Amino acid sequence: MPFSGQNFKVIAISPGIAVGRVQPIRRKGAPGAPVLHEISPEMVPAELERFRQCVRDTREQLIALTQAVRTKLHTEDAGIFDAHLMLVDDLSLTSEVEKRISDNLWPAEYALYDTAEYFVRVFSNIQDEFLRERAADIRDVFDRLMGNLSKQERRKTDRDDRRIIVANSLSPSETVSLDNSRILGFAIETGSATCHTAILARSMRLPAVAGVPAEVINSLSADDKIIIDGFSGRLIVNPDDRTEESYRLRAKSAVEFYHKLERDKRLRPETTDGFEIDLAINIGSADGIAELKRSGASGIGLLRTEFLFLETRTLPDEETQFEIYKKMLIAAEDAPVIVRTMDIGGDKLDNNIFRSSESNPFLGLRGIRLCLYERRDLFETQLRALLRAGVYGNLRIMFPMVSSVLEVLEVRRIISELQARLAEEKKEFLRKPVLGVMIETPAAALMADELGKHVDFFSIGTNDLVQYTMAIDRGNERVAYLYKPAHPAILKLIHTTVAAARKHNIYVSVCGQMAADPELIPLLVGLGVNELSAESGSLPLMRRVIRSISLYDAARVAEAAMASPDAYTSLELSLDLLKRCVPELFTENIAGKERK
Ligand code: PEP
Ligand code: MG
């Protein structure tokens, strides 16, 4: 392996250290094809057995179907299933799949997919019309086989068998479908700490790195072992024994340190001079609500509703959404739950929800823009579901990607209209919904004073605020070096937002990744925000930092940082305070990591 022993500086996107063998994912085939990851030679017998079991299940189903059709309908209608049964029994077809599993080291799904494509292609090109039409039968049979295969339990992976996924990219929907119990983490080429794949990795507590050079990704195979360090951003290929041992020790010590921090979860997140900062959690699934109690958070600071639909890739109807929101609000008891209306666009849902082929989706019809101008139907469905569910708990509704007061006024008008309709329908609904906006465009931050007249709270989305202020694509690893939330330009925008919130006496939270970064927390506390919201795994560390610094010191650091010439200088000011007040962050290698 050409890169053996080499240690690469990459981008840390989800904390944790993983040491293990590689599971490479290669993208082949049309969109919608199953992801191809090589399996190890030892996994071949189990994968063959999965496929054979799936063939047996499919046979049984087809026999049952044939009998059912024969008794209920006409004999000739059952002929179709007889033909399908013959295909399943056709040895040339099954042996092709098995060959692909054993020879190519492909998982059964991909082997089945590839064989289907091959047969459909061959049959579609045949001159004889009767045989050509068999292509549709083949497709049907393969779909049935694939359905049965996906229901098969995979062999439970031994702990030692868990691997590190290596791929050029992973989309948010591929990331949510990863099985935590089967993998140790992932290393990808394309991505950064604030792309949505990274956000999901953190909520799944999977160590991950991005920015791995393509040559390295392409050269790794299932026999290679790698270390990924999701704290400092390192990837080491085939480490020697000493390096591996030292990383295993570091991983153990990090786990112990985090365990210790978890014990403090009942302690109030207040500064040493008694100023309390609310700690809330960001979630992206209905189950995420369980994290509320587990983490000791004060509420849900951000529910990314578009993530609820990542796997199905469609937005459900009003009733389904109403049930989801209602259940969550009841489970949260009286804790505030900030539900953000769907923020589709950018790098999120790969769309059949809206017709996107924009050349620059992050500057396109994303978030509230899509809702107001193209898919008002989806927006109204979601708002109706929220207004109805809101009577069951402490709901706050938030709107993403706002860049003008006019958008807020339009949203308010739509809500009034929907309320009037709900009243006519004699449905129960929230009469005075608490409404807020994300401050994630420079325009919104600069106009916070105006926006503050029309909303009940602000939540600063630093992931996008940095992207739009610094003019860098947040998912592009090539400009990730410019992604600096400590940049004085960003601090000034947050300062302007907090000042407007104070003037209008409204609450201001930060729900971007900056809120979870221990090195940046003194700056946010010093700027005077009321709440920090992040993935639940980050809360123990956030609590420790808040409880170790004073508001007085943090405010002085924030003021000096705003006046500093660049992001490095302002970050140094924050680090100086942390070195004095939370030295364990440095001994544990959590802060002061390489940033340039
Ligand atoms: C943000 O932009 O900071 C934010 C929290 O929203 P998202 O990451 O979903 O764009
Ligand atoms: Mg955002």
C-alpha cells in the first residue's frame, strides 16, 4: 500500500478516535444503486447464505402467490407467477449473483443489483419481441429478491469486525442509513465540519474526518488498517504498533474524560460569577427527543425537520406530521421545543421534493424562500400540523434562511390565514404561536433590529452565517481553512444581533456548530447570548467550559476579539482564557489543536 505509515492532516468533523480496518465504498451504477462497499473475504460465506436464504424466501412467496391466485382468480392469471418462479430457479441467474459476491467481494445487494442490470440489458436488446418483454419480468423478480434481501438480518458483526468506512463522499441520507453497530467511523474526501453529513455523524456519535486526499481514498482496500482522529483531524494509514497503541490509549483517555464530564449533567450551566446560559440540544429525528432527559438539556434548541424525512425523501401529509410533532411535544413535557420549518436546498435532501438543478443551491431557493415562492403547499401543510400540535406542549416555530423583514411579514400573514381556516374547521390550534427566525445571513444579522420588532426570538445559525459572510461553501473542504467563526466579522454580526435582541427584550440562542466548540464558547458567552444549542454529545464539555469561566472575563475577551485584526488573534484571546480556566482541555488535547 503506497501510503503505509503516512500521517495526513485532514479535517476533524466528528469527535472521537477510531482504529480499524477499512470498508471502502465505491460509487458505481446509476443513481439509486445500492452503495458498493467491499466485504472482507471472511464475510463471503455469510453473504452467500444471506442471498440463498433470500432466494428460498422468494420461492416460498411466489408459490403462495400462485396458489392464492389459482384459488381466487383464474388459472391463467397465476401463470405470471409461475414464470417468475422459473426465473428464481434459474441457476444461471443465481450463480451470477453468487459469483459476484465471491469473486468481486461485493455485498449481496450490490451483486444482485449488478446482475439485474446485466440481464435487463441483455434482454432489452433482443430482437424477438416476446423475449424482449421478459426484461420486465426479470426486473419484477429482482425487485422482489431485493425486497427480501433487505429484510434479512445481517450476521451480527463481532466487535472486532467493525470497520471504518472510506468514501469520496457520503450524502446526508446515506449517513443516516449507516448502521452504528457495524462501523467505527468514516473518512471522506468531500465535506467539512458544518456540512450536514458531519452534523449527522455527530448526532450518531461516530468519529469522522473529511478532506482525505482522493489518491489515499482510492488506494485503500479492505486489508488496510487506518486510524482516524476526529478531535485533531488526522488520518494514519497502516500505523506501526507504537502509533496504534498510543492512539488506543488516547481514545481510552478521551472516553474516560467524557464519562467524567457526563456526571456533571445535573449541574447548572452557569458562569463562575453566576450568569446562567441555557444549554439546549439539536435533534434531527423523532427519537432524538429521548436525548432531552439523558443530556440534562433545558430544551430542544433546534429540530431540523427536513432531517425527519431524509430516509423517505418525501414530506408526509398533515396528519402524519401532526402525530410526530404532538408525540415529541408531549414527551418534552413543558420544555421548550424549537421546531424549524423545513430547510430544503443547499446540501440537504437530494430532491424529488423540489425541482432543483440550480448551479449554486446554497444561494438558491433554499429554506423559507422555497416555502414562500415555490412549495407553499408543503409549507402550509407543515404549519397546519405545527399549529395543531402546538397545543400539546411548549412549541416555538422557527424559520430558516430569512434575509428580509418582508419574508417574516408574509409568514405571519400565512399563519393568520391558516388559523382562520382551522377555526372554521373547528380544529384545536395554537392561537398565539411563539415565532422566531434564524439569523444566518449577514442581511438578517444587520437587520436584526427590524426583525426583532416582528418575532419572539432569534437563533443564530453560525454554520450558514460564516458561509455567507466569508463567501465559502460550507461543505467544500478546499476552502475549509477559511471557515473561521472567530473571525471578527462574524463576532461583530453576532454582537449586532444580541444588541437588537436586548433592545426588543427577546431571547437569543446560537444553534450552529460554533456553540459546541469549546474554544469559541468564551466568545459567545462574552457576546451575551442566552442559549447555546448543539448535538447532545457536546453538552458535557460545553457545560464544563461555561462553569469554568466568568462572564466578566468572557465579555472582555469578546470585546478585544471583535477589535482584533483576524480570526487567529481573536481565537488566541479565547484560548488564553481557557488555558487559565479550563487547563484540562489542553491536557486532554481537546483544545489548542492545529487550526491552520
Ligand atoms: C446553521 O446554519 O448554523 C444551522 C444551525 O442550520 P443548518 O446547519 O441546518 O443549516
Ligand atoms: Mg443554516
